[in-house]
Amino acid sequence: MSALSQTHALRQLIETDATWRLLRAANAPVIAALLSEHLGGESRRLATAELYERIDHDLDALRGHGFDLPQNAQGYCAEWRKSGFLTRRADEDTRGETFELAAGALGAIRFLEQLAAPRQTVTESRLASIGVQLGQLAIDTDPDVTRRLEQLHAQRDRIDAQIERIHAGDVETLDPARALERVRDILAQAEEIPSDFARVRAEFENLNRDLRARIVESDDTQRTVLDEVFRGVDLIAESDEGRSFAGFSALVLDPAVGSAFDDDVARVLAGDFAADLTPAQRQFLRRFIGTLKDHSGEIHEVITAFARGLRRYVQSQDYQRDRVLRSLLRGALATGVAASAHTKPYQPTTLHLELSAVALRSVGAVRLHDPAELDATAPIVEHVAGTADLAALRALARETEIDFAELIDNVNTVLTELDVCTVREVLERHPASQGVASVVGLLTLAAHQGTIPGGVETVRWQGSDQAARAADIPIYRFTGRLL
């Protein structure tokens, strides 16, 4: 590519790419900081009202420090959505709308984070990872059976030699500095996953629009897409993007892979070198597989919704209406081009169009005004505010919420005596002070920060009616201090 063609390509990229647009925005630091704080962490999606409230609070603090930010949160979010930094979607659960970061904004935020805290790019772990993947690719793609067997035998000999050294007592482990380097390199690669999921979702949205456009624009002699939809072919899932994501999802949802990953994370975090990791990094590793499963489930829902919508669009014959509308629009444009030779755009016309200023609605939606509804028949009762009792408020809080702070202290206390412990062992040493709520709280902590080795154990507690109760639960193990 010549310098001229590359310049034109980059110029078009600057004008169309959201990542470039955010990086060269006038308030780029403010935009990146606000979006990263509220949508770049564990909360990847927020309701519009909640995001407006949070950003308005931050805008007040920024204005107090001299930043010129004349608009409110709603105005800025509308501007950021138009610029491609935010994606607004309908929420079927609340019948409202939500905001999430677009792929371009995620890429810009990750780029700025790397500038603020640059990572060492030339590392032993990265080179070793590339070498392992390259060697495996060479084996898997080599059609020569003899050479492929030689490579596999060489791998086996190296593994056998390592096993013999371990049997002989020659055990070598990585020093803490190299181990910490590898963990951080793994974290750097894992942090790119949210951006990848956002790009995957954008690719499926573009594919859905492209298929609909092909249906509308195709004529009777080009019925490939229509015929496949009528035959029940899922064009979304059968596309290159769909097949690629299906392979990734199958690997993520494999129970063996998830269990092995959890065990590996537990062993890594138990090492002395892991003490140099931040609590956020440790928690990110523990929840990594669960996060992948959540994102994978969202993409599956998107694929299913697009496939159903495309099939309904074809089977309901709605595409015929869009074809007629497209034909009329093209005819009007052609007529306008012909008329432009002798008619100016600003020439007055005799056409008079009455625009309605009244919203159209069904007669059944009209509600008659009843003055009796405004009558205050009940006497007004005055309630005098009293002084709050701290002990009563604490007791009320314990009745309505699980005391996670107490449960975390109980688990960490038991871990000072034992290397690992289960939910039953915690309850034996620290009885459930809140009854079944304490049991539920321990199970919640174990599901997020523990491991599942398999099996069933019996836990016992005393209910609020002082009756002894028991239940069989899956075995969860706490292998490290809770955060």
C-alpha cells in the first residue's frame, strides 16, 4: 500500500471509527473516566435512569474542580450514543432501556489504560506462549504423517524426561518474579475479552442488517436468502461468525474445562507470588469463567432473537411491503433527479400539507375525569418524628439482610486453623446466627470465591423458632481468604 492510499484509508478511519473519535474528543479524559468508572468494571450494563444519576453526581464533582461541563448526564449520554461510544438497548425484564459500552469505546479505554500503566511487551511468558501455540499449529496442520509422528514422539520424550526428573526428586519451580510476570501477562490477555464480546455482538448486528437488506434488494431471480429462510436454515448460526462463536461457546460451557480452570486458579492464587496481585486482579481470575459464561449467554440470546426475527420477517411477508416502499423511494428519487434540471429546490409549490398537532390514540384509552377521586375523606394524621435507636436499627438490618461481613470473618478465622474448609466446617465452628440466612450467605460466598470438588455434605443450623434443621448441599471449598 502506497503512502497516498494509506493516508486516504486512515483519513476515512478517523472519520468513521469510534475509537479514534473518542481519543481526539475535546473532553476525552472526562468521557473515558466516566464511562470506564460506571460501565467498564463488573457492571457492563446499566439502566438509563441509574446511569444518568451516577454521571450527574460525578459531573457536579468535576465542575467543582474547574471543568467546563455545561450539559447534564442525559445530554452527554445522548451525544455519546450518537458518536458511537454507547449502545442503547431495550431491557425486556424492566421494559425500559439500558446503556452499555460500544466496542469502539472499550478499545479507546483499554488503549488509554495501557498508556497510563504501560506493560512490558517483551516478556518470557509471552514468547513461550507464542512458541507453544506455533508448535501446536505446525503439528495440527502438517499433512506429512512421518514428520507429524516425529514431532509428537519428541513431545512425548520431553514429557517422559520431565516425569523422570520429578520421580528422581529434581523439581524445579518458577521463581516468584517470573511467575508474577506470567500471571500479569495472562491478566492482560484476559482483559481484552469484554472488547471481543462487544465486537462479536456488533458483527452479528451487522450480519442481521445485511441479511435483511439482501432480502429486500433481491429480485425473483436472486432468491437464495429467501429460499434458505423458508427451508428453515438458520443463516445467523450457519454464518462464519456463528460457527466461530459456537466453537468458543462449547469450550466455555464444557464442565471439565471450567472445573480444571477453577482448580488452576486456586493453585495459582495459593502461591506466595500471588500476594503481589491486587484484590481486583484476584477476584477477576476467580470470576473469569463465570464472566465468560454470562457474556456467552447474552450472545446466544442475541443470535436466537436475530434468527427468530429474520424468520418472522420472511414468513409474515413483511419484506414485500419493504420492497414496495423501496421501489417507491427509488422512483421518487429518479423523478427528483430529472426535475432538478429545470426546477430549483427552493421553488415554491402549490402543495398544502396539513400537519396534525394532536397525538392520535384509541378511544378506549380515554379516561373520564372523576372529581370524587380528589376528595380527601380520611382525616389527616400527624406523625411526630422520634429519635432513632441505633441498636434497634441494627437488629432490623439483621432481620432483613444477610450479615456478609460476619460470614467473611468466620470463614477467614477457620482458614487460619485449616488450609481449606467447607461450608459445614465453618458452621460447626461458628453456628448460623441468622438461621437459614447464614447458610444461604455462605453458599453465595462459596459460589463466587470457592471451588466445587464434587460430592454432597450435610449442614445443620437452628431456625428462628429454635428448632434444629438440616439440609444436604453440594460441597464447596474455601481455599483462600475471602475479600
